[in-house]
Amino acid sequence: MRTFPPYRAQVVTEIPITTRPQREQALAAAGYNAFNLPANMVTIDLLTDSGTGAVSTAQEAAATAADRSYAGSESFFRFRSVLSELTHYPHILPVHQGRAAERVLFSAVLAPGRISLSNTHFDTTRANVELLGAEARDLPCAEFGDLDSREPFKGNIDLAAAEQILTGPDGNRVGMMLVTITNNGGGGQPVSMANLRAASKLCRAHGVPIFLDAARFAENAWLVIQRESGYQDKTPREVAEEAFGLVDGCVASLKKDGISPMGAFIGLNDAELAQRCETNLIATEGFRTYGGLGAHDLDRVAQGLREVLDPNYLGARAAEAARLAQQANDAGVDIVQPPGIHALYLNAGRLLPHLPASRFPGHALACELYLEGGIRCVELGSLYLGTLDEHNELVTPAPFELVRIALPRRVYTQGHFDYVAEVLADIAKNPERVPGYRIVEAPATLRHFNLRMAPA
Ligand SMILES: *Cc1c(COP(=O)(O)O)cnc(C)c1O
């Protein structure tokens, strides 16, 4: 299939071009933490695909015409109507971003001692489960553990493990199942409809509610169409509708597949649960017709959700990710296979075998991409997931040492990605030159956002 992006740039933003000495100075001043870098020192920003997508002229036109009424705003009705058509949930609550949706829903479903089962809880998702005194258990499928395997649905939840918990001594403590599509914490891999259907059946048999964390519902639908038999002839909208229909409700950040700078929602079937969420929402986020969002955000999201399900858009975006994955492979850098859509995960552990986990090879590669090319991305390895002792020395490494290259929606073109591939290839020519890093200062919570590092 021939693909090309079904849009053109009409307004552009200049990007900063810096010298290596300037970048060395900026990174040192940032304590070798990409989250501390000022954006005007970053040339290609691949830190996240969240809230970073380029909005369309149609979205901006809708935002300009937004209705800022406190109650009963037309913007809310447009927001709700797009989401009801997509999900068919009778209850749609706006919230300012995904983590607020998590907090509001989980506080109505979980309690201290309860268990949440997931293919993988995203970091804020886990934090919101744990803040309630509940326990977040990740049950990724076995195929996920093999980075090189090309199994099509490595984002699936391990249903045998879930069933064992549900029928075991902890069974009556399980408060919910949350299936993340695509599995962001699990390499951006998709979840199959067969897995979701079976998960739903299992949960219903045990009287446990099941929800989607649907931040990338459109990208998951696209990968289902490409990879799952029986779905080839369906549209992304049909697949997404089916996914929402298999579960009791969802939380979703709309900063991803809503292609908007801000926004999220909770969708629910159950009226009583929705009522409890709404009370919490009004007390902590905003009235039920805006939930902490500006009217312009409600309208940007409503339009973004219409655009994101366009097969031409999803096909071009998937092709962009696949092409960059191929370029990385050609440069001798392994990535987590098969490539997903919203990000590529570079296997830094394999590229930099001279660095032990305690010298954080993922972080080392991420720093090198910045120093060499002004490219900002983030480690997903022992720095993020490992455990440290009181001297900030690594005690338990993460199972993998990865770097996540996130791909903002509609922002960069092939020329930018060719540049990223060239920088990566240059690093891969002499990987032994990449230095390791040590931790200088690490706060106890939300470590990766706030730590300070130094070359070892
Ligand atoms: C981004 C994300 C969240 C949190 O959403 P925010 O809008 O950033 O608060 C939750 N789950 C997943 C899978 C995400 O990717």
C-alpha cells in the first residue's frame, strides 16, 4: 500500500540548532537529566508523544468557536457526542488529563488492600493505584519478555496468570482489571481483540469490572487490522468501537490519540459508578461539563478524535515508525520487535555491552543522542525501573535497558527521521566510546523526573 501523510504544513515552528559545546554545557547544567533540559536547547524532541501532536486547522477553528459557558456548554455536547458515538458508553466525563481520570475512577473502584490487574500499569496509573493503598499487578504475556520475537500481540495480558489470581486465595481482593491499549509500559505493543474478548469473559465470570486504559485506542485498532486475522476488512473505527464494547468502561488520556495538547475522559456503562465518579470530579476537577478543561480543549479533542481514525493518517504514521525502525536496524541498533506506532524502543543494553546495568546503558545512549544530535528521548531501563540502595547504587537492575524514541503526531517529517537515523548510525559506529553514568542525587518518588546524574 502506498502511504503518505494526508496533511500538509500550513504554519511551522522554527527548531533550535545548537553546537556540541552548547549541548554539553546544557546537559551538564541539567544534571544529565533530559527532563531538566530547556526546550530551546533541543533540536528534535522525541521525549514523548503526549500533548505534542500538531493540531489541524480544523481543530484550531473549532477551538476558536468554543463555547465557554460554565454549564451546558455546546463544546461539551460536541465532546460528548463524538465520544459516545465512538465508545457507546452512556456516561462520559471530561477530565484535564489521563492521570486525573485514573484518580477519579480508581477511587470509586479500589480501596486499601484491593488488587488491580493489568497487562502493564503505566507509571501514573500504578501511582494512582498505590496512592489508594491498593496493589498494582502487571501480568504481561510471556512473549513480551523476548525483545526480538516478532509475535504480533506482545501487549496482551497473561490470562492464565490472571485466572490463577482470580481463582486463588487473592481472588476476592481483585478490584478491577485494566487493559492498556497499546501497552505503553510494555514496549508500545498492541493487544489483540481475541485477548481482550477473553479477558472480558474471564472478568465477567468472576464479577470483576474490566476497563481499558485507551490512550492509544486508534493505534491499537490499526495494528489489529494489520495483524489479527478476521480484521483486515474492518475500519479503525469499527475495531475501536468493538474494543470499547467488550469492557465496562475506560479511562483515556486524549493527549495521545485525541491529538490535543490537553484532555482526557472517563467513559462508563454503570450509572451508579458514574455518579460516584461525577461527585469526585465536581469536587476536585471541575463541573461535569468541563472537568478541568477549557472549552477550546473540548472542541480540539472532539475534532482530533474525528481525524485520528482516518486510515490514511494511521497507515502513514505506522509506515513512518516502521521505516525508522528499519533504519535503526540497518545502523546496527536493535529495537524491540515488532515496531509499534507511538514509539521505538532501542535495545541499549545490546548496543553498549561495555556498560553494566549499574552504569545505565539506556541513559548513556539517550545522553549520547542529545550530545551528538540534539535529540531528546528517555531511558526505560534500570534508571527508571531498577531498585537503588541508600547510596544510590543499583541493587536490582531492570530486565531490559531500553531507550524510548517517542514519535509526536504530525510533527516531524521524513527528513527529520533520516537525521535521527544518521545520528544513531554515527553512535553505533563506535559504541564503546559512549561513557556510563552514575547517580548524583535521586529523590525517593518520581525518580526519573528529578534525578541528577554525572558521567561515571
Ligand atoms: C499518557 C498515559 C497516561 C496518563 O495520561 P496523562 O494525560 O499524561 O495524565 C495513562 N496511561 C497511559 C497508557 C498513557 O500513555
